[in-house]
Amino acid sequence: MISGATSLKEQKKEEVSRVGLLQEILRRMEHNYLAWQQKGVKGILEKWREYSLTLGKRVKVYCQKEHIEGEAVNIDIDGGLLIRKDSGVIKKVMAGDVVHCR
């Protein structure tokens, strides 16, 4: 696990072309944009779920007005994080600081 600041050069143990990296980021953004145009948000949503390190984990979410604790169970169509509280109630969170519990 990485802690503190690092760099791509340090992590890859080799030089990284900034131009090549930018080109690859733009290619992937275009690919995802085209997928969104063809399939709507559902195509992108599956990728969000697949790549999420939060789903299935116990979390605390610090929102402006409340703190929510429970299991992160899904990401909904609006991009909100769905959290199942210990009471079984599912809360949708659109913004907040998410902390993984141990």
C-alpha cells in the first residue's frame, strides 16, 4: 500500500511520458463518452461499480448535516452511494467524506 506522496516514475520504476499519458487518458475518456452516448449512464455505472473499492465495505460518511455509518451496498443511477445502516434502512449519499471502517 502506498502512503504519502509518490510519483508515476517512482511507482513504475521508469520514466513516464507525460504526452503519452495524456493521450491515453484522452483516449479512455473518449471511449467512455462514446459508450455513454450509446448506452446511457448504465454502461458507465457498471464500470463505476466494478472499480469501486468502497462497495461491500463498512463506511462512515461525513455529510454537512449528518454522519451515516453502515455498509456501502450500491451506486445508484444518479451516482449516489447507497449505504445500508445497521437498522436496515438504506440511505443515499450524494456528497460527503467517506471513510472505510476497519
